[in-house]
Amino acid sequence: MRFYLALWASKFYLFIKKIMGQGRSDRAGLLAAKICPEILTKVNKPKTVILVTGTNGKTTVTHLIYNILKRDGKKIGFNDWNANMRAGHIRCLIDSVNIFNKPNKDVAILECDEMTSNLTVPEIKPDYVIVTNICRDSIRRNSYPEFIFNKINEGVTKSGSTLILNADDPISSFLGKNNKKIFVSIDKFNKDEVYENISPDFNVCPECNTLVNYEYKHYRHIGKFKCPNCKLESFKGDYKVTKVSENTFTLNGIEYPKLSDNLFNIYNESQVIVLLKQLGYDFKFIQNALANSSIPKSRENLEIEKDIKIYSQMAKGQNSSALSTVLENLSKLKNKKQIVLLLDEVYEGLDAQETITWLYDSDFELLNKLNLEKIVVTGPRYLDYIVRLKLAGVKENKIEVSPDYKEAYKLLNLDKKSDIYVLYEVERRPMSREVVESLKERIRNEVE
Amino acid sequence: MKIIEVIYPEFQNVYADLYQIEFLKKCNKNIKVVYTSYNDEPYFVNNKVDMIYMGSMPDSKIIPSIEKLRKYSAKIKELIKSDVLFLITGNALEIFSSYIIENNKNYEGLQIFNYYIEKDMNHKYVSWYTGKFKNIDIVGHKNHYSVCKNIENGFIKTINGYSSDIENINEGINYKKFYATYLLGPFLIMNPKFTKFLLKELGLSDKLIYEEDLLNAYKERINHFKKPGTRFVMGDHG
């Protein structure tokens, strides 16, 4: 009875909120959990429940799945409003059943915070869990990769879900010892020099603590390793990317459209393809669906104003793996670059001040390898950035400072031969848009 | 030339601790760093060292580190007594304890000191921190799953944030030239005045690379923390 009271109360609350235009709040989930703490186990689930967790790529993967299944006419529950913890999951799932607890959606797609996944995943028992990767993240929340591995592992072990994992991630690939697992991997097919991170996410064997050897790395710790002592090694991919071309990549012999030049998005796309295969879709449908898909614009975007290219690229603040991966990818592009950093936390103030540990886990040294013309640092931590950039070896005359992000656009050179990259922390996307729009206006006014 | 030995650097990839040693190297060309891996015999066993460094590591690596170093505990005590400088940051201070209690089980530490560790991986202590060492303002941040009890010689006197003991003002341990603190990662970069003290203790010039920039960031942080209403402790235990 308590369950139905929770269901009805939260559905009524959600109904009112939707009328008020606030339906994307997870307060209905909080209300339901207050009335019936075990609601997540009791609410009936759609026929297929897909949960996506991991450090980086969750939003990209869930949106890709959503857009493709939507095109197929599926009714979908999806927590796409940045509420990826328990209350958000409850809010999504109560909205996926009617007042009699009968599912009214075909599929639920749940983005899941990795830190709390040990509690929510066993309650939800998803059919499929995609773990994109495990990397270092905000130390304040996530401590270190092994800590997050333990959290996710606890959850998936209890859930019995089928796991879709990245075989080339030596951390997340060891999740769920007894779960059914499907691995994706990318062959080594180019001779790019791999940058050795100053703070590697994985370097010692989890079994015997010996330094591991890598046969190759794609980026950061992603690649093929083997322990010289106990011989523990990377898993083999059930689905292998064997070729990456300008616009396509080949997975198990079939060519698919490539949605991004970033290798980590090819992993994301591959995991989506594997899921769709599991759901019974044939490769032609998947090819066609991907051809009509894109990476969410909140992640990466290119705008061209009078032939000057402006790239917006998310690089989560407090997350050295995300920033280092972005810098590593930029270092592989030969174009001349100007970079604006908008990485400080939005909530800076008396209640919170960022830790700066992550600045010294991040590979700012890569700035010396990416044909940098200028870097503009913004935000309240600008003095820390100056120290970090100088210690990284960035020449003083390439560093510009704009404590107020709104002024950053004035410090950039308007040169068609120099591409501009605005790297922003996820919560700073609105500010990054302001910077880009101001810059575009300046270009329109000043460039012939 | 001054020799700094970093013990088990491959474990210390969690909170930017190792960059501190890079920073020291950049400050003075008369510093040579020796890195000793987990499967190697420590350099200090048969060679003169001027400083030993250990930093934060995944908590699962604490006990293996103790077990590997146990046979050298007498040598470590001898080095401390003979005024070799030790800098220990983050949870690495657990290694030098008398014992560690976790899940009602006791693990022997290296028993270099009498302090002991109470550990609970479900309780994290996250805070910003200010304190005083001698007349030097210390700033930093913390992220640890243990508390350190029975400290006889505190390193820093806590003003704001969690201390090592939580219940008193002692942060870390200082005995002769042994300095240990839970403060993380770029501790030396965030505390240029302490780094100058440390370099002097090593018998080197106290000139820092980019000293003016370091001091600017340091002063700004101290001023920020002096604002009334600043919250140091983050969340429920972090």
C-alpha cells in the first residue's frame, strides 16, 4: 500500500510540476523515496532497461541510444535532465509506469552516477549495463579510479546484468567477474606516439602490484597491457574496430559512420552498436541510424565565422583525465591553436573552493606539443593556472589572463590561420556560449 | 648534490603527490631523485640519501607497502634519528604508524611511531585546511578515509578544516626532520614558504622557481580563507 501511495503521490506531484513547466526536476523521485524507501525495487520496469555509467562518455552514449531508439518509434523513459542518481532514476521509472504500476514505456535509458551505482544498480537490475571507462575524476567526490571500480563492481555484481565493456580499459574491463560480458576493443592501427601521462590511471598489476607493460596505448591508460610477472593481460574484444577512416570506422568487418574524430567517441559509438545488436537490430538499421545521429552539441561543437574556426569542447573541471584526453587529442592535430580555459567551478564562493590537485594530475605539458599560439586562462583560480602553466613549460608570452571570463574574447587573435578552442567545464557551458557569441560578434565587426 | 628517494612512485598516482618532487627538481639543480619501485630494494638500504618521500596511494596499497618495507623498519628509524629528512603526504603516513584498525581487524604498521590509525572506507574526510607550522601559514586540502590517533608530536596546528585526529588540533607528525601530513598533492606548491623552509633543511638555497607567482597564489588563497563564513568541511564527511 505504501508503494502505491508513493507512486500516486509522486505521479500527481510530477503532473503538477509538468503543468508548471518543471517536469525535469527529480523532486518527484525524492518524494516517492521518502514515502516508500524501497520504491526502486518495487516499481515495474519497462521490458528493456539500459543503464550507462563510467567516468567519461555517459551523456554521449545515453543520448545516442535515445535518439536511435526514438527513431525506431520506441516509447522511452530517459533521465536526460542531469539527475543521474537515485532520485532521478525513481523519477524516470515512475514516469515509465501508469497508476497501476504497469509499464507504459518500451525502454528505460538511465544515465547513472558511478559513485552511487553500488546502491542503485542492484535495485534497478538493468538488462544491460554499459560502462564507458573508469578514469580519475573529481577527487572530492570520486577519490581515485580503484575506489570507483569498487563502487561499480559492487553494483553490477549484485545486479546480474549483461555488461558491455571496453576491453582496452584495464580498469573497467575487470568489472563483474561473474556477469555475462561483451567487450569492444580498437586495434592498434596507427603509429601515433602515445603520451605518457604524468599521473597514469593504471600502471600496476591489480593482482601482484608489478609495473605492467603495454603492447600499445590509444590514449591515457586505454590500450593493451600484460603483467610481466603474473601474466594478467587485457581482455580480447568480442567486437573489434579494425580500421578508422576519415568518415567511417570498421567494427567486426562492417563499416559505420564516424560521428567524431576523437577515439574515445569511437569507443562510445562501438558500445552503442553492440547494445543495438543485442537488442536485435541489424547492421543496416544501425548504419542508417548512426548516419542520422550526432554527438551532443554540449560536448563538442564547431562554428565558423568569416573562415575563423571556433571549437567548443567540454573538458570537465576537476577531472584531469577528461582534460588530459582533450589536450592529447588536440596535440595530434597540426593546426595552430588558441585556447580559452573555462574550467573553474561555477559554484566558487564561500561554500566551496576548488581543490587544485587535479591541475597537477592534468597533462598541461601537452600544451607544448600542440602548436599553441596563445592560451587564455579565466576564472577565480587564474593565479593557480599561471603557476601550473609556467611549471608545465608554457612560455610566458603565450599566457594571457582574464579573471572575468566575459573579457576573454578580447584577448584572442583574429587570424584565419589559427583555430580557437574554448575548453569548458560542463556547468560552464552557458558561459562558453557567451564567450563564443562575443567572439563571433567581434569577428563580424573586425575581420574583412 | 642532494639525493631524494621516492619510495614506490608507481602507487603514488592518485592525488598529484609526485608532482611535488618534480617541483623541487625544478627549484634546484642540485637535487637528484631516485625512484624505487615496489619490487626493488630501497636505495637507502645501501646508499646515503638526504630525503625520503612517500605520497598518497590507493588505500589497497598501504598494507602491501608496509609488508615490503617491514624488514627495513630498523633502518628507517636509524635514518630518522640521524636527521635524514622525510616528507610523507596523504595516506602514506599510515605506513609509519604503530597499527591500523579497519573493519575490527588490526594490521601492524612499520611501528616507527606510537600513533595509530582508525580506518573506515565508508567515511571520507574532505576539507580545505588552514593551520600554522612555526610562524608559517599552511594551506591545503584533504581527502582521506582514516584518522590518526595518539599523535605525540603534531606537525601543523590546525586552524580550519579536519585535523589528523579530528578531535584535536594536531595535523600530521613531526619528529626531528620527519614531516608527515594528510594534506594532499601539491602541498609544496601551495605552500611556498614551507617549501623554502624544507629546502633550507636540505641544506640548499631556498630560492623557488616562479617564486613570485607561487607567493601570489598562496597569498590569494590565504585571503580567500580569511573571509568570514568560509566553509572548510565539505559534505557529510566530505
